[in-house]
Amino acid sequence: AAEKIVAAHLSHAGITRAGRKPSDGGSSRLTPTFQNLQNRLQQHLATHVALRHSDKRGSIEIEYYGNDDLQRILGVLGLPMEET
């Protein structure tokens, strides 16, 4: 749990985990409006979010750290994981 809190805090501060190549995620090319949206998503989901946007298409990448974190994020999104 402590690792998740630290990862979320570092992600919010824009710091990547050690050993990882910093991924731009398109953030340097985002307009202030989309940068703000990316930041809001990161705060809401408490994890790293990369928003990529262009005039014709885009993507949202949401990181998670293990099954428990995935289930937590799905819950925040209102989409609980289905039992198999």
C-alpha cells in the first residue's frame, strides 16, 4: 500500500520510477488544456496516466501496479473486474 501511495505521489509530481526511461507520453506536445486533463486523470485515478492527442486520434494509457491496483482503478472507473 505504501508503494502505491509513493508511486501515485511521484507520478503526480512528474517523477518517473528509477531505472525507467522517462516516457514523454506526448506531454511536452500537449496543449495546456490537454495537459490539465492528463493531470486531472492522474489525480482522480491516483496513478500515472499518459494522454496522447492529435486532431484525428488519441489514446489514454493508465498504469497499474499489480492485480489489486488494477481492481482499484477499475472500481474508480465504475467497472469492477468480472469473475471468470
